[in-house]
Amino acid sequence: MKPDTISFIVPCYNCSLTIDATLSSVLDSNLMEGDEIILVDDASTDDTYQKLVSYQASYPFIKVLRHHINKGSAAAGRNTGIDHS
């Protein structure tokens, strides 16, 4: 029987300076086959989205979603992230 999979949902807003440390921590956890990382950019105005896309290009289990208007962390994390997990 295949173990349960995990979706790590990370809401992101103007976190260009901290996203590397955050993703490093998640990537260092013991990810299993089938686990995924969902990064939801909530209309950042810095280069956060570009960094997220760069991670997505390097790791096939990372999904990047983007809001074009800021909806707040609840919408980014709970709603959009969960809808795509």
C-alpha cells in the first residue's frame, strides 16, 4: 500500500529575501514520492514570482500558482493552495 502523500502549501507575498531559506527547509525534509510543494504567489511586487518559477524549473514536484491581484494569505494558502493539491 502506498503511503499518504503530502502537499506543502506556501503562500508567498514579497518574500524574495526569505523564500530561499523557506524552500531549503521544505526541500530538506524527507519528501516522499508523490509529495508536492505548492507555491502560491499572491501578486508580489518584487521578484518573488521569478524566484518561484526558477525553483519550479529545477524541481518537477513544485507547482507555482499566481494571483494577479492580492487576495491575502488565507486565500493564497487555504483556498488556492488546497484547490490545487
